[in-house]
Amino acid sequence: MATLKERLIERENKEGSFRIGLVGAGQMGTGLISQIEKMHGLKVMAVADVLATQAMDAYKEAGVDPATVHWIEDDLAKADELIRSGQRVVTHSSEFLVNIPGLDAIVESTGVPNVGAIICSQAIEAGKPMINMNVETDATIGHYLTKKALDKGTIYSLVAGDEPGSIKEIYDFADALGFEIVAIGKGKNNPLDRSATPDTLKQRAIDKKMSVKMLCSFVDGTKTMVEMTAVGNATGFAPEIRGGYGPNCKVEDLPKMFVPKSAGGIFENKGVVDYAVGPAPGVFVIITTDQPKIKKDLNYLGLSGHGDFWCLYRPYHLANLETPITIAHVMLDNAETLNTKCAPVAETITVAKKDLNPGDIIDTLGGFTVYGMIEKASVALSYFGSMRIELIEVKEGNSIYKDFVEEKGYGVQHLGILVEDMQSTIQQAEEMGFTVIQDGSGFGLNGDGHYAYLDSEEDFGITFELIERPDGRKEPEKIYPPDIKQDTKQK
């Protein structure tokens, strides 16, 4: 079988290079263009960025002749003609770029979660393979994007080079060989400071010549939490505790610490995603086996281990410079580096850096007000004053929750309405043309309490849930925040 480089050369010689569209010409996007310019079989033929000169500058820094780069605002036919003739196109509109017919795939590199969500959705809707460098977007709606791409007959993938992709590559290697995977994780190279803000890190960001908000998201831990969420969902590995354990250790300590407590480690169980402060910028996978001969061979080969556990450790990740590997595999083999095909097991939740007052505006990643923390997706309830948000874990068996996720992905499934008399309310709803599609009762301490879902989605865009509260209910397994007063007369 030919090497990856040989296959790319063959593609270039026979059909021309794959034509790639890039959204976001910042540090990561510019580096990506520069790396691809050194390769065969791939070319970044169009770049979109909200700053007009930044896309031009990215091509210039990558060594592309400025005479071959053209600004096109709204003429798809012209942009397509230029690209097919070997010229480059820059524009400000991502929606314009993803709809250029001559582009074979789209790469997202803005780093802004909501922008990434829009771009990924636009590209998938256009039927183009979507390679996403924006891990924040993936940690938020990666499962939705994966399903959307599958439904459209295309592919969605995070990239090699970022920690989630690098971990997944080791995971796939170990999984294919039949090892039992105990834990996965990454090293964190910045001392953790949850209270860090752009102000406290301003000088350090200047010294490092990087965005102060990006540095702040590293230092306050948000970036690590998001990365663990993405790879945890792709593998089905959840954190054991909110935020992870994150011990300080050396590489040689990983197979001692990232194992179950029964073996002297920090975990209650196997199948965990977590991080370590110290072994950076590396990534790791902890493995075990019950085969005696394999154990002997692992020790003979000198793999870092302790007892019945060994560490597969990669001491680097090259971020955007490795992204072309994912692009090549997507285009040549329709093979992703990682995405979330199964129901997510982890989420990145928001925690305040300081006391927030009414009217305070919550800002962005790496900002002044909040930081991220990884948490199990199955955490039950969150309270916001008089509003209650119910997070539902979809279990085995048929339910309207399962139907909703299979059809639309994760999102707001229903709106709860409190009623005093369930039977009379249902009767009124039926007289208005609505029917009950699922209901249940008896969840209260005294066998009371009743809920019913109505088929209201077609008329209102959402399912209505009628709730008749019980007089009292069982104590929940967990309350957050822990000091909140629990109202037992709630469903």
C-alpha cells in the first residue's frame, strides 16, 4: 500500500490537488496554510475572515504569490472560476465561501464557539466534508454536527494535532490491538489559576506574543476542560468528579496514578478522562491486559508501567501543523480523526470566577467572569432563580426523549407548565386538538404527582409538558449548588 504522501502525489498528478476552503485566518489558520503549501495533493484555495486584510496576509506569510489572490465579495461563479483555474480567493463571508462549488472541503479555524457552530452547519448543509479545528464548538454540539453530517451523507471531524485528536489516535491504536483502556488524558503546562483574567495575564500574553484571552482560557483551565469534554464524548469516557482530579505528577507517575484506587491510583473505576499538571504538552492513554505473555512483553520492551498498568505517552502535539493529516484522511478515505457518534457523556459547564450581580454580563472564554469545568452529562438538575433546567440522560428503550435526539440531536426538548388539576387540563388540551403522547404518575412520596407530554411541537415548535406537582418527593441523589434549599414539592 502506498504511503500517505505517495497517495497525495498520485491524486495531484491524476486529478489535481484537493481544493480546501478555510474560515479563520488567525494564528492557527495561517500556520495551516503555510504547512499545506509544503505538501502535495492539498491546497487552501479560499479563505474567509471578517478582517479583510488578514486573509490576504495569511496567504502572503505562507509564501503564496499575492498576484494569484483575489478578493471576491458575492460572485460565486467568479470565485468558482478562479479556484478551478488555480487562483486563490479571499472573502469576508463564511456562508459565501462554503457554497463555492469548486471547494472539496471546509476547515473551521475561528476558535469562536457560536461562529464555529454556524460555519460547521453551513458547510454540512452544503454537503461538504467539515474539518473542525474549533474544539469549543465540538464540545458544545459535536454530537449534533456528527449526526447532521451522517444524515447529509458527508463527514465531520475534529483534527489531528490538537490534544483530543492526538489522544484519540493513541486510543484507536490501543483499542485495535485489544488492550483494555483504563484512562485517557492530557498534560497541562500552565499552572492552574481559576481566578485568572486578561488583566492579570496581560504582560505574560505580550511576552508570549499570543492572545491574552487564549492564554487566560489555558491558565483558568477552561481549554483543558473543553478538550477533555470533546475526547471524552468521542470515546465514551466521562470524568469521575467535576473538573477532574488533575494531579501534579511526572510522566513516569501516570501509570501509578491514573488507575483505580484498588491498584493504588486515584480513580474509583476504569474508563475515565482526566488531566495531569506537569506532563505537558503530551497526551496519554493508560492500558492494561489480562494476558500473561503480553504483560511480560510490555515489561521487556520497557514501556512505562506500574503493576498491571502501562502508559502510552506522546510528548508533543503540533496543533494546526498536523491538521493536514486529518484533511488528507477525510478526503482520501472518508475517515475522521474523531467525532461523537454516541450520546455525549460529558459537558463543559460554566462556573463564576467571582460573585455575579444582577445585570452583570457574562463574557467569553478566557474572560473576566466565568471559567469552564468538565462534568458528567448525566448530572440531573440545575437551578436559575425561578427557572429550572432539566438535563435528561437518554436511557435504553423507546421514549420521546430518544425520538427527539435521534431526529434532531441534543437541545431543548420540552417546556414544562405547572397545573393544578391534570385530568381537567388534559381534557381542555384534547378539546383544543392536542393529544397526550407520553405520561406518568406516582413519582411523589405518597404515590401522587402526574406529568403528561402533549403533541404541541407542530403548532408551537416545542413539546409542552403538563406537571401536577406531588405533595412531596424523594430526596434527589445530588443537588447543585449544594447549599440550595431543596423544594420537595417539585417534580
